[in-house]
Amino acid sequence: MKEFFQLLSLILKERKKVLLSFLFTLFVAFFTYVFVNLVQPIIDNMFRVGESNPSETTNIMNFVFDVFHIGREQLVTFIPLVLVIVVFGKGLFTFLSSFFMRKAGLNIVTDMRNDLFQHLVYQSSQYYDKVSTGELMSRLTSDVDKIQEAVSSNMGDFIREAFILLALITYIFITDWRLAFASLVITPLAVIPLVAFSRQLKKKGRLNQMRMADIYSLLHEAITGNKIIKAFTTEKFEIKRFVRSTSKYLKMSIKLAWIGSLSSPFMEFLGGVVGAFILVVGTTRITQGYISAGDFGSFIMALFMMYTPIKRLSRANTIIQQGRASYERIQEIFKEKAQLDDHFQGSLLPNVKGRVKFENVSFSYNQYYPVLENVNFEVKPSETAALVGLSGGGKTTIINLISRFYEPTSGKITIDGMDIREANLSSLRSQIGLVTQELILFNDTVRNNIAYGGEGVSFEQIKKAAKRAKAHGFIQKLPQGYETCIGEKGSLLSSGQRQRLSIARALVKDPPIFILDEATSALDSESEKMIQMALEDIMKERTAFVIAHRLSTIRNADKILVVEGGQIAEMGSHHQLYRRNGIYRKLYDLQFPEKKEEVS
């Protein structure tokens, strides 16, 4: 029941709407109670089936008749009027109760979805390394939808039907407590299968959401990797994978449907058994003169009306159990704390000069596979440092540590003498312009992509950054210029154009530290030359880190760091490293065998 009360506590966040819904629910229960009270005077008085005196029974309508001095001959007009008022009142307050509860639920779930997205946005890179995109999409959409279904309507239905059921039970005990006790003696037998249903629904509901997460993962991979699928002609293979996944989801959904569908008819069957039992006992009570025919008629009406809320409670319970399972999955994400400790009250980094220093820095994604070991180097303000080496050596990891996408396992990294772990993350990253090898652009206009996240960035700043990145020329030729939408991930642009937009986006920040991770890898020779000229101009003014496989692009770097096996194997300028006849020279000669330099 823990998750049920947690779902209930979610609803209590919207106290005013919930209290209004609760109040209207009480009116619904009251009008239901009055409705069943009408049956006895209709049978005994209007139809003159019995001769009982209304004042001698506990029926609430008899009290009303006394207050308004309604005689037996006036009941023909009075009772139909009361019936219309009762039915209208019950319908009105059912609407109000349902509306306010749904509104509260929708507000709560919207806040949850926003909080969940915010929590994910602030998660560290290590979290995304171990969780699939499809899994997260499933929890943000399917799981939250299940919770919405549970708290937005079914929780309200659960509470409302519970009060209606309570009102009906109260009535039958007031009418004839012995008959009520006899009728309900068999009902507790329903508790055992109902508990079993609830457990199975929760268990199967959780498994079903996991199956849906698998479907989202496959869907995401198929959409983002559609070119690879086509290139390898694996359409049939992917379709088979998807069909297998949807088949598993279907089987689990059928099991859920079986359990959910069985619970309602079971309750109806129980109602039939109790009804048959009551007919036998009730006839005896009438014969013995304990109750009138009208009392028994209203008793039977109340008893059978009880099975509507019981049925709805059962159905609502099915949805709530699935909501509980989804709530557990959502809480798993909220329990994941960001592995990077952001010091919101930490020191800011204004007017950074750009002195970056690594002091005995080691890093590993897990304790068994170290990526960096005792890395030491210093890059002075306005210097350009190039990182070269074979793939997997640790170059990109060094870049990621500077931006604090990951935390060093040991050692420290300082900027202008300050340990970056003591700095506010936002303050740190605002000082760094990053152009990654994996181009990330958004399905928006050129203008908004360049100004991404920068509130108050003027068009002149955007245009200036585009010119410096050698992007202004091709932007002007686009159909709507800077207002042209570039498609998902910039799919309507060439690789070179996307790369230049990424550089322009980094330049808008005018950062003192500039990081280029294979920034020219996707460019043809002409575009590379153009970008190289732009970068040389850009990097004169700031500290720059460049990862490049094309060693010709970093010949003029102030400092070249050769990274091998997670360590700085060599360090120096191009000429110094080439004369050393070490790893760097081998790499250079492999790329340019026809341009071997003389060692002087």
C-alpha cells in the first residue's frame, strides 16, 4: 500500500482542488443515500402496497414529510419532484467532483513531467552512458501517462465510489441491521482474490512498462540509425526485432487484460450470489413483520446499487495498480543523484584568463579500466594546445574533464588556479566554447541555432559569429537566410555547413577557453582550409584545446600533447616532437610519407 499512499500524497499537492472534489463527493454520496430512501415511500405509500406509517420508520424521507407536512395524498406530486432534484443534484456534483479531481491530477502530472525532465537535464554524462534513450523516453511518456490515468481520474473515482459504497452500506444497516449483516457475511470472501488481483496487476503492469521501454529503444535506434539500416539492407532484420518486441508487449498486455477483465465479472457473480441469498432471507423478514415491502425494496435497491461502485472500484484499482508500478519506475530516476556535485553557492569564474592545469589527474569509468593515469600539463592563457594520438588513448576524456562532464578519480584540474570542483558548473561552462565531433544541431532556424540558449543575443552578434566561422556566405544563400529551418540535427545542411554553424554557436559566447574536438574532420579540403584560417584567427585571442587526427592542422599549435594509454607520452611543439623521433614523428610520417622533414 506504500505506493498507493504515495500516489495519494501526490494529489494532496493540489489541496484546494482536492478538497473541493472531496466536498462534492460527499454531496454525491448524500444524494445517493437520499435516492435509495425514496424507494420505500414509493412502494409503501404511493403504490399503497403496505400500510406502514411513515413516522414509525427510520427512513429519512419520513422526516422530510414531517418537516414539510406532506400527507399521503400529496406524495404523488412531491416524490417525483424530489426524485428529479436528487438525480440532478447527484449528476451535478458528480461532474464537479470529477472535474476538480481531473484538473488536480493533470496539474500534478504536468509538474511531475517537468520535474522529471529537469532532473534528467541536470544528470551527469555518466548517467546517460548507462541508460538508453528509449528507456528514458518510455518513462517520460508511457509511465507518466499511466500515473496521469491513475491520479487524474481513477483516484477520484476510487474515492467517490468508496463514499457512495459507504453511504449505501450505512443505509442497509439502518434499514435492517440483521438483514444487512446476513447479506454481507459472504462479501469478505472477495478480499482474498481482490488482493491477489492487485498484486498480479502491479507486477504485470511493471513488466509491461519495461516491454514498452524496449519498444521505444528499438524505435529510437531505427529512426536515428535509418541510414545505416538502409546501407546494410537490414530492414527485415530490424522489422523482426521490432515485431518480437511488440509480441512480448502484446503477450504481457493480454495477461493484464485477462486479470483486469476477470475482476469485474467476479464481483458481479458475487453480487448475484448475495442477491439470491438476500431474497430468501428478506422474504422471511417481511413475513415475520420486521420490515415492510417498501423497506425490503429499498434494501434490495441499495444492495444492488452497491455493486456498481464495487465494480468501478475494481476497475479503478486495476488502473491504480498499474500507476503504482509506473510510479516506482519514475522514482528510480528521481533517486539517481547527479554524480557531479554542483556548487550553486560556489565561486564564480568571471573574467577568466584561461590558464588550465592538470595535476596528477586520473580517471576511470569503473574501477577496473583506468582511462587516464597521472596526467600532468599546463596550458597558459592564449596558448593553443593540440591533443593527438591513436583512438582510445584518452584525448576526448581530457576534454570532457575540463568541462566537468565527468569528475576526476583523483588529482585536480584548475583554471586560473581555482579547482573547478569548487566552481559553479554554470559559471564554469559559460567560460568554455565547445565544438564536438558529434554535431548536435536543433530542428530550428539558423539564427536560433547560433544563438542557442543565449537570451538577449543580438542579430549583429549572431552575424558576426557566423562571419568569423565562415558561415555567413552560405547562410545568405539559404531560402530564408538566417530564418531558414535546418531540419532535425541540421539534416538540410551539408556536413561542412553544420560544422561551421557549430563553431559560430560556440563563438557567440565569446569564451576565453575554446575546445575543438575533431572540428574539421567532416570537411572537404577547401572547407577545411577556410575553417582553418578562421580558427587560427579565433584561437589567437583565447586558450584553445584542439583534438585532431589530421596533424597538418595543428602544426602551428603552441603545445602538442601526445596521449597514449591514458598518459601524456610526449609534449612540445611540432618541430621539437618531430626531432625527438618518437611517437609523434611516427604518426606524422604515417600521414605524410612524402613530406618527411629533415631532422636538424
